[in-house]
Amino acid sequence: MSNRVLQFFRGIFAQGPDINEQNMINDLLPPKAQQAFYSMTLADQRHSLNVLESASQLVQDESQYDSIALLKRCCLLHDIGRGPHMGSFKKALAVLLDKYFHSWAQKKGQVSGEAFYQDILYRYYNHPQISSEMLRAMGLQQEANIVLRHHTGDISRLSDMESTVLDLLMKADEIN
């Protein structure tokens, strides 16, 4: 839980990408993906950039890794399904509801609804699927396949390269 507290405070004080990060994002992502990235909250943007940095450190020698651009795109886009309104306070509420009222929260989070907490829980539990659908609509099929599994680790129907990207994404996401 202490990692979650740290995430909360990082989110509250998060700053958007600096000019170098913006240039990297614009070089890596097609326009629709850039729009999806920049529509996330600053906390999610910073989290995604931190995940990218951690994944890059895990790779160590990018020249030996033929899918670094795919990995970076997955890092930047893995949480776009949370949308522009899932800030630190709403995420903290979802984490607490999940921890202390798990069965109830999962049931309420099965469908998006009118209730304040219901949409929060829906996005909390289903953001990998939402992110994947968004990426498919942008034509980013490999990214969609990987991002869909970033909480489950299911490598079925993934190539060896995609499995490696998923593994690195999951490790980097766990760190952050």
C-alpha cells in the first residue's frame, strides 16, 4: 500500500512532459495517438513517461532490442483508456474501494453507469480493454494486443517479440 501512497502524491504533483519528452512523444506516436496521450491527466501522462523510462532501463542496450519503438509506444499508451477525468483522487477512491470492498467494487465496475463511483470503477478495472479498443481504432494492432494484457500477462496469441514487450511493460508499470 505504501507504493500506492507514493503514486498518489506523485500524481497530485505531476507535471506534464517537458519539451524533450514532447519531441520524443511526437516522433514516436501518430497524430491520433498523440491526441489520446495528451488527453490523459497530467498524472497519467507522467506515469506513462516514468514507465517508458523504467522500461528503457530494463532493456539496457536498446541497439540489441529490435522492438524498442513498439515498447515505447506501449508504455506511453497503456493507460489511455482511463480517459481525461481519472485523476489522482478518483484513482485513489477506486484503489480503496477495490481493497476494502473488492466484491462490491468489481460488481459495480462491470458496466459504466451514471453513478459517480460506477464510471470510476469501470475505468479502473477495464482500462486495458478500453485502451486496446482505442488503439485498434487508430490502426495500432500490435500495441492494442500488448496493452490489452498489461495487467493479466496473458501471452497467448502473442509472438515472442510481443511477449517480450509485454513482459517489459508489465515490469516497468509495476515499478511505477
